[in-house]
Amino acid sequence: MPLDSYVTLPRCGLRVSPLTLGTMTFGDDAGWGTGEEESTAILAHYLELGGNSVDTANIYTNGHSEKIIGDFFAGRNALRDRTVIGTKFFANLHLGDPNGGGAGRKALHRQLEESLRRLRMDYVDILWIHNWDQGTPVEETLRALDDLVSAGKIRYVGFSDLPAWKAAEAQTIALLRGWSPAVALQIEYSLIERTGEGELLPFARSAGLAVMPWSPLRRGVLSGKYTRDNRDRPRDDGLPAPDDRELDIVETLIRVAAETGATPAATALAWVASRPGVSSTIIGARRPSQFEDNIAALDVQLTDDQLAALDRASAPSLNFPAENNTMLAPMLQYAGATVDGQDHVPFPQLTASSTRY
């Protein structure tokens, strides 16, 4: 599947590439990102290959990521209009300013104006709320976002990193009030981080929201460069070394990757792309070689056995009532009947006695 085999997001007419270019590493301000020249080269190559979806945020390298993107598209209006550009608001870039961040109307308008200035654009295609503002009524945020859609400064709304219950509440309110609803949900999702399968992914499928996973390689752990032999190798980002569970998953991933002839990174990305509800996976790269490795995931075809092996190795422990709903509910509901081609086991108490009252 090439980058220009576009996917329509479920709740709208927006079409994006199966891989979205994430730009959190654009800008080396923190000492570990990618310089302007290399960042621009990665962006240009992504677009040349037919990619059309670029994701950033106001907090990425303190705004430098947005500036690099803006400088690239400046004077290229036709190319910009063919590209789906999303940014996020919530993060405060102004020390000591209590209204500089969050999702209140004042903060939202200011953050978007600053993002548009850095991006050198009149509008963004998707504006994502980057987290849950626990001090602002969600109605205030939703109405402000709807006003921005009406003003033409944003085209669509997205939710990123919200709890499932809050995202469901916000989506319901938007639909009932006739305001612009969210069209997509960004969550961390990978072979190592699958707890979103408990609430967030089912919510997205039920609400018809596209899922756009971030950190599909778990910050590089699923690239295969960390093994039991070098688990303590220094990390530029200061994150801890992978634990035993993560290394167990990596070992299975490396074995499956060898069977496919692909790299562990490409194999891990192919697994994410195969998951129900996933529309476009956000990839990031600090170097062009990493970008090429990620793009190779589009050509990886995992067999049912390989998918099952990865599923087993990475099976998550989910919060209540996920197991109850998955294991107990069908026993109680179907009483051993075969439904939609699936056999079900009856609840043990039902078979223990034939007496009914």
C-alpha cells in the first residue's frame, strides 16, 4: 500500500495517507531532535512519496516544529492546500501565565493565533485538543472550537489524550448542541501500550471516530535496538530502559520480523496499522534512514499466525470491567449459543442444574 492510497476518516470527507508524518522531533532545541535542514528534507520526501498528512503541536520544540513546517510551505500555496495539516493546543509556552495554556476560550484563541503565525497559514485542517483541561467546562471549549470552524480558521476538530469518558461526554454534547464534533482520536498505541483497547478504542469505533495512534514504536523500543544484552544503553530522551515485559515483546517482534524479511520497526508499524479502527498511524523520524524504515511498513503483510503471535506476546492487562465484558458477558448473554459464527460457552451455573424457577 503506497502513501497515496488515501483513507477517508469515518465522520467526514477528509482523506489522509495511511501514515501521518509526526513532527515532534523537528527542531533540535532540546538537544535530541532534528535540525531544520534534515527536518525539511524528511518533510519534502514524505510529500514527494504522496503523503498528505502532517501532525504537529504548539509545544513541539517550543514552537520550532511549527515554524519549520511554516517556512517549508511558505510560498507553496497549492502544495499547502493539498496537505492535511493538524496542530494541537493545550500546552502553555508562557512561564507564569495562568491563561497561557489549557482549553479555555481565551487560551484556545491565543494558542491558535500563535500557531497560525508560526505556521504562516490562515487555517489548519485539524485542531486537536492535546489533553483534558480539568478546570474548564467542556462546553466552553467545544463552543470555541465550533466558532473557529465557522470562522474558517480550522476545518475539523480532534481529541488527543482525553480519558474515554470525557471524550464521550464531549462528543455527545457537541452532537446534541449542533456544534462541530470530533472526527478523530489520537492515542498512544503500540505492541507495548495496548491499554487503550479497554475504553478508548471501543469508544472510537462506537462513535465513528478515526483512530490515529502516536508512538507506535514506543519511543524507539520497538525498533529492535534494545535487547536483553543492551537494555541499559543510554537514551537521548532520558527515558528509562525497557523492562522485562517490554523485552519479551521485542523478542517476539524480532522473530516475526525475521520471518517477514522486514525490520522490527516496520513490522511493529504494520501490526498497528492492522488493528480495527486505525485510519492513519503517526510516524516520527529523527533521521532520513529512520523515515525510510518506517515507510517500509506499508509493504509488510503479516499472516494470521504472525498477528496472533504478536497479539499473544503483547496482550495487555486492562482495567475493570474490560475482562468482565469480554469473558463473562457472552456466557451470560448467549447461554452457549453460536452467534455470528462464534461459539460461546454457557455460564457454569446454567449447566450445573436443569431446574429453573
